[in-house]
Amino acid sequence: MFTGQVSGAGLSDQSTAKQLFLRLVRFSPGGRTVWHTHSFEQGLVIVEGKGIVATEAQENVVEAGDIVIVVPDEKHWHGATETTAMAHVAINGPGETTPMEPVEKIRTQNP
């Protein structure tokens, strides 16, 4: 699901929530998810650093305080830039995540 140095910790699970799952994910510079989809809507709350959230159509540079909503079944990836770390809280509903291919190229120049 990830490339580079990435760590995560669950903030909630099925013992504390039935429909909402929160996970803190920390990306070292160059760390990111692979391309993937979710069967549920996903919220990302950027809590530290600077990173990228990308769909097939565009890449968006994100910083602490930004909130991103990813619609169900949208192919996307998220993670740090090549030179900056980033952390986010992922807010997920119940459902499936489908990992795909690694990110081959970042289009954003000097984020």
C-alpha cells in the first residue's frame, strides 16, 4: 500500500466506532501511498508538513490545516513531497480499499 518510509497508528477501531475509522499516517520525504481506490468517501486532515494529494486529473500540494475529501471509487494517491515530510489523519468509512500500481512520476514541480 506504501512506498518509502511510512508509519501509521489507528486512532479508532471497531471497538470504539462502527462507521468511522481514524488513522494517523506519517510520511517521510518521498513516502507515499500507491495509486488506490476506496469504496467509501475518505477525508484527509493534514496535520503536519507539506505533501501531495493526487487524482488522475491533478496533483494538489497540501499543508497542515488543509482538508481533502476523496469521493468513492476515485483513483488517487497521497503522501510527502520528495523533500518534505507530511502527516495526515485519514477518516475512513467501512468498505474496501483497492491498492493499484506504484506512483511512477510526480507532476508537481518544486512543491
